[in-house]
Amino acid sequence: MLHKPLYNITPFTVLDYPEHLAAIFWFSKCNMRCVYCYNKDIVFGNGEISEEKAIDFLQSRVGLLEAVVLSGGEATLYKDLIAFCKKIKQLKFKIKLDTNGLNPKLVQELVKNKLIDYVALDYKAPKEKYYVITKDQHFDSFSMTLNFLIQEQFPFEVRTTVHRDLLRVEEINRIIKDLIKRGYRNTYYLQPFVFTEDTIGRMKEEKNSFDTSLLSGELEVVWRV
């Protein structure tokens, strides 16, 4: 029986992996239930595309694309991710992993075996607000992943989705202070919440303002629209 871990494939992107032409593999399922998430079909849906079909797709893109982005959902839930990454690497593609960081052991294994080249790590909220936004209580697992990537000096970025009614400037500054304390010195990316009618938490349109001039200057902060 073929594994079908992927919900969909985006065949081409110039935005999701900095300075690389890439495809995106969207993994089904997630271990978070972020209230502002609009990818309900991916989070709750089943995979539609097999690993074998995904590799066939990449073989047809050798020499045309440089990289693959593993996104979702949450790619680290896929039990055969190590073997899958090895197959991708055999085709000489770079791999970027988008992750919520809840599987630090797997991230460590991917890094130490040189099976990924870049990570985008979602820092969902300060610890005291983490469950409110993600409906998950494993902040410590995320914290382990963050510390590991910093200690390894691995190429990665930290990013946060900002729903202005959920995260205030003070809370973003608290994240910045925590990142500085841990030794993170890369760019910190903020992503604005995009309103849709069908988010997991049935979120309404934002009402609060967000004064970017009050953001801490300790890190370079970039809004990614």
C-alpha cells in the first residue's frame, strides 16, 4: 500500500525558500489547532499524493528547480520523513522545513544527518499565551527545537503570525526579548493574519491596532506580506 502523506504539491514558488526556485510539498495533518489557521482541509484532511508520486514529480523537475519546501500541516508528523528526505537528497535538491518545532528529536536527526538545509520555525506565541493560540501545551518541545537550531548555528528563521486581537505589540516584544536571550540574531519575520470566514477558531476580523513603531529594535523585524 502506497503512503499518501501529501495533501497537495505547489509546483513552483520563488517566495517560500529565500533565493531558491522551489516546489512546496504540503503534508496533511497537524498536531496544533491554531485558532487563526485557515488550512482546515490540510489539518483535518487525508493525504492525496503518495511519496512515490512526489518523487516522480521531482525527477521531472531536475535541472529546473533547486529546492523543495516541506510544509503543511506539519511535516514532522510523517513517520517516514527521514527516508523521504534521503530520496529527495539523492536527486540533489535542497530542502527547507517549515515546522512548529514540536518534534525536536526528529529536527535534530534531520540536521545532524544533513537532510535539510534551512528551517522556518513558527514561534506561535509567548509561553503564557501559547495554549490560547495553538491549543497545544508543549511549549517546552518547541523551546528545545529553537535552542538546538541556535546552538548548532543552523541556517533558520523564526516567524510569528500576528492576529492583532490575540498578540499585542508587548507580546511580540516579549518574544523578541526571549529570542535575544537565547542567542538568536537572525531576522525575525512577522506575518499578518489574513481574514477568512472559515478558520479553525472561527476568528473574527481584527479590531485592535498594532503600532509597529513600538516594536523592539533589538532584532531586525520584517513584515512578510
